[in-house]
Amino acid sequence: IQQLLEQLSQTNPTTTSKEKMIVVSEVVDKIENNPTLKAKVINALKAGGVEAFKETLDHPLVNILMATIEGWTEA
């Protein structure tokens, strides 16, 4: 996830809120299209909790991404 955020942030602007949402949306799409990665993300979040998961991702867009990821754990 860290690599996806970094890669997409380098190739896409993240100045405005809309641009940030676009990058996060692309990361979510890539995770959702990889069931193994999605399962790992959900399991890591359940095992370590939200704050621990956020700390592992050192990226300014992590808080935006977390809203979607937390929704997966409730589904």
C-alpha cells in the first residue's frame, strides 16, 4: 500500500482535495482488484488496530484511505 501511494502520488498531482481523492481511489481500486492483498489489509487492521495500521503507512494520504479500509472490516 505504501508503494502504491508513493507511486501514484508521484505520477498524479495531490494539491487539491479532489486530486488527493483521485489518488486514494486508484489505490482502493488496485487493492480491491487483488483479493489476496485486500485480505491481508483487513487482517492486519483487525490484528493491530487502526492506529497501528496508520503508523505503518508513512504517507499524507493515509487518513483519507483509512475510511475506506475501515469500511471493509465492517462488511
